[in-house]
Amino acid sequence: MKEITIFGKGNMGRAIGENFKTAGNNVNYIDVDDPVENIGSIIILAVPYNVALKIAKTNRALFVGTTVIDITNPLDFDTWDNLVVPADSSAAAQIANELPDSKVVKGFNTTFAATLISKKIGGEHQTTVQLASDHDDAKQAIISALKGSGLAVLDSGKLRRARELEAFGFLQMTLAASEKITWNGGFGVFN
């Protein structure tokens, strides 16, 4: 059993939290204006990218030694036409720069809240959470903490793969926003 702290109480934060609870973990939520205390060993930034970056900067000392999951897709929400991080970087890499003594993991950004709740993509295929990080032990701790959740979890490689995961998430979001796919659908990973 792990202690999980989720920043953000929106659809994604709640859907992710329910999966960790289903797998037998303790989950607590911190809203943006709440005092930051009693954090778990796994922290999830389920807030927009600019807020996640601010949380990382503000809580650098408090997050030392923890695993921090960045779920963001750093989309320019004014245009819905590009990402707001440099093309050779990622939101996760920018957050990792702010948290040098934490284990930053990219995860949950290629799923929608609805697919995390149903555990299915398009009502048919199992939802897969992809994880990218330079810390294999952090990825394994997340995989272990999600065992029994009903989700598939895939180690997608080093943190530099976050760039591709974010582009993948960006494409999926724009397709759903333009009603070319549903928010219950999306891309999946099948064996």
C-alpha cells in the first residue's frame, strides 16, 4: 500500500485517484489553494502544465525523495494548435529540471478520465497507462501501486520519451475536442 497525494480534484485527478484506491492505496487530494502538508511517496500533478510547474517550483524542498507524476499535455489552450514547451523538450523534462531531487515520471497523459473510469478504450480494449522516466524504481513503484486497479501499465522508456507521449496526448485531445473521436475513445496499446 502506498500513500498517494494528488494535486487537483478535477476529472483526471479523481479518476486517477479512484484507480489507486481500487488497488488498495491511500489517496489524499490537495487543491491549488490548500496548504501542502502530509504528502505521500507518490505525488500526482493533475493540474494544467503552468500550475504543475508552479507547484514544482514552490515545493522543491518538500518533494525531495518522492516520485512525482506529471500528467500534463502542455497544450496552448488559446489556439489548441501547438504545445507550449520547446520542441526538443517536454513538460515532464521542464518539471524534472525544477525537481532535481525527485523522481519525475510522465504518466496518464495519453488517457482520458472516462477511459480511466471504465478501464476501457471505446468500450472494448483495456486502458493502458504509459510511464516514462529515468528512474526505473519509480516506474516499478507506480506499476505495483496500480496492481489490481484494472488498468494495464506500460514502461515506455526514459523521460526523453515524454516528448512523444505529450505529442500523442496532444493529438488525441485535439481529435476528441473536434469530435473526430469521443472522450470515451482514444488510442490504445495492444499485444
